Amino acid sequence: MQAKPENKLADYRFINDALVDIYDNIMRIEEGSIKQSRFKDITAKELHLVHAIGLHSHKTTSEVAKTLNLSKGTLTANLNVLERKGYIVRTTNQQDRRIINLGLTSKGRLLYRAHDAFHRQLVEGFLKGFDQDEVQLIKQAMVNLQTFIDEVSLK
């Protein structure tokens, strides 16, 4: 059964407003928790860069730049700051010395784990009360949204 046009429009408005509010609130909560934590010297943008580098992967600068959709120059400037603050380390790739791999220091790994715990709580709260079939629908909606975002960002 098709939704009535007025219901569909109301659903679209609700979802749009919810996405905007949720994004704003997550960013506000992250920024507030950073200020109250032992990581007062980090910004939300730097936190997400640490998260993109990851715990164990030793990604290259090119991989991280692509993941975050940053120019190599912008990434380098941000990496310089994170390195100076003691969150990351750059190492030369042993197979190809032109490639720089990124890793987290113990301070960076601690920050990563704290941020990851926040996101786990976020997802648990989001999925609370849904059965497995409903979770699969939510996953499909998230895939659809990410596909759309990827297509728009390629333009």
C-alpha cells in the first residue's frame, strides 16, 4: 500500500529534520566531551582524523586523504598538528620509501578507544528495541544514504 502524498511529505520532512538535528547533536556532544576529557588539546576534526587512521592498519597518507576527502596539503597540515601533539606517528614504508604510513601513538590509541566507545553507545541506543529484520532495513537505508552521498561527492 502506497503512502498518501501528504504523509510521504511529512515523513520526508521528519527524516530531514531528524538527520540535521542528530548530526548537530552528535557534533555538540563530541565537542563537549572532548573539552571535559583529558584530551582538551584536540578538536573534533582532529578526533575524526585519528579515527580515520585507525588502531592497527598503518594506512598511507593517500588512503586517509581519500577517506576524509581532503587534499594532501590539508591532510599534511593536520597531521603536523597531531604529530606535534603526540597523537600520531609517521613512518616510511619499508617496501616503497616514497610512501608514508600513519600510526597512532599510545595517546592516540587511547583517544581512538574513547571515541569508539562513544560511537558504540550511540549505535546501541539507536538500535535499541529493533529486531534483526528491522536492523537489516536500517542497514539498507544507511547503505542507500551512503551511496547517495558518494555519488554527490563525485560530482
